[in-house]
Amino acid sequence: MILKGKVVKYGDNIDTDVIIPARYLNTTSKAELASHCMEDIDKDFHRKITKGDFIAAGRNFGCGSSREHAPIAIKESGIALIIAESFARIFYRNSINIGLPIVENQDAAKEIAAGDELEADFDKGVLRNITQNKTYQIPPFDKGIQAIINSGGLLELVKKNGGIP
């Protein structure tokens, strides 16, 4: 799987309340959640991104509550990949469960700038910053996680296969 996109950049400790403010948690509409993604920290988020773009962030991305609304809002807004120095563990799991690829790489997360164009090759475990002409190693997903992501999430994988392969 190879993804290409430009970057929207954030700092440390971006919590789930910033990703999707609690006042919008009463909706089950993924499109509605996406329309409010990042609005309290970045009013221009939706104008900055196009489908397939990436988020790069610092430490502890997705900290706070365990709400799965946060990765849903990000994925539905069109973000294809999040690169961070580190993720809150429940956010990491929720992201994989809905089929949103996320990777940890401290150097890449620090060096990537807003607007950089990146290419991620998950089969080779390579993240390439096309803008800066730099390459980073990223951990390849194991077969189980790759199957979840390729299916669009754990629920879709289970529906498709009648269980987890």
C-alpha cells in the first residue's frame, strides 16, 4: 500500500476534545463529525486539506478520552495517514479499528513541515518526504493490521470474512 499526500502539522498533546469537540458527540453522522474536525485548534483545517492528505504531529497525539469519534472525524475528513512522535494507546487502537493508518516516527514527525508532500510505502516500511528529499523508516504493519486497514476497519473485515482471518 502506497499513500501520497501533503501535510497539515500540529504539536504535542493534541487531545480528542480538540480533534472533535464534545459538543458534536451527539451525532452519529460521520460526515457531520468530519465537518467539525479540528475546528477548535484550526479553523482552516478543511480548507487546508484534500482527500488523501496527512497529519504530522508531536508527542501523545489523541490523548484524552477514549472516544472513537476522534479518529472517525479525522478519517472522514479525508486524512489518509497520521505520523506522530507518539500516540495515546487507546487512540492508536481506535484508529486501527476504523482502518485509519497511523505511524510513529520521532524524526519524521519533528522534521516534516506543514505543506510538505509525502509518500508512505507500507510494504517497504518507508516514508519519503518528497519536498525535503528525506527518507524515514516506518514500521510495516503486520498482516492482521494490514487486513483491517485494507478492509476499511475491523468491523468491515469481520463482515467480509465472517470473522478475523
